[in-house]
Amino acid sequence: MSMKGAFRDELRRVLRKEIPREAAGALPSGFQRIGDVILLSLKGELSPFGDRIGDAVLRLFPDAKTVCSRSCISGELRRPGIRKLAGNGTVTTHRENGCLYRLDVGKVMFSKGNVRE
């Protein structure tokens, strides 16, 4: 699956027997992918289901290795708030515009697509 627009529908389909219907309405409509790590923004009511959501996302994207939930960026060094939901680790290699970036999404903020900056 590659289209972000269909992401919520696919996630609901995979999770239909694993989380309550009310919670399914709060599932994210999109995601950010950095290398083989997928970042989601989960609402608070989904927190108890984070591990199930993470496992479901890995089933939708078999080439991904980790799924994390992100919260706010904080501090002078702009450190991300990351909670690992499923997978192995937060270090990844991201390819963009012919460049390779090796980073830990749990330690640094990376904003892909800022080509003009």
C-alpha cells in the first residue's frame, strides 16, 4: 500500500477486530516515512492500542522495520517526542535527492522534503 489517502481505511480494515469501533474513528489519516521507520501522530485515546496499531502498520508495509508515534518537538535542540509502537529500532537510513541520511528518529528531528532550505 502506498497511497496516504487510503491509509486510514486500510488501517481500519486490518484493525477491525482488534480495537473498538469508537477508537477506529480516531485512527490517523496519514503518516511520515523516514527510511524504514514510519511515524504516526496518535490521539490520546489510541494510546492503549499503540502496540496493535504499530503491528498493523508493519503488516501494511512489510518493508518497514519500525513504527513510532510522535508527539511534540521540544527544546532548543528540537528533540522529538517518540514512542516506539512496533519493530526493532529507531536508527534508519533515508534517501532523498541522491543523498543518504543516517539518523535516529528518536533523537533528531528530520523534516523530509525541505529542498529549498
